[in-house]
Amino acid sequence: MAPARDPQIPELLTLPEAAARLGYSSRQALLNRYNRGEVPGAEAGRSIIFRADLIDEMARAELGDQQ
């Protein structure tokens, strides 16, 4: 049985997961946008993490009915 998820903590995505949800063919495209400050995220050690709800909101805005 998986441990219960704390509803206070948002779902987080890795760079490849976020890029896939946004429909990007490469991680580099998302990394470039993150580095320009166009996509909210945070550095955690050597990784960059993204809130799933914000990435999903961006995907809906950018992809519309294509999802």
C-alpha cells in the first residue's frame, strides 16, 4: 500500500515530465524557457522541479484542444 499523500504538498514534476506535459519534443526547450523566467520552477539540488498544477495550466493555455 502506498503512503497517503499530503494534500498540502502540491504534485511536483521533473524537467522531462513537465516537458512531456507541455508537448515539447525536447527537455532543452523547457529548460530555455525556465532560464528566461517564462516558466515557474525551483532548483532542488542539481534538478529543477515544477508544480504540476502550474504546468497543466500552461499546457491548457498553449495547447488548447490539442491535449
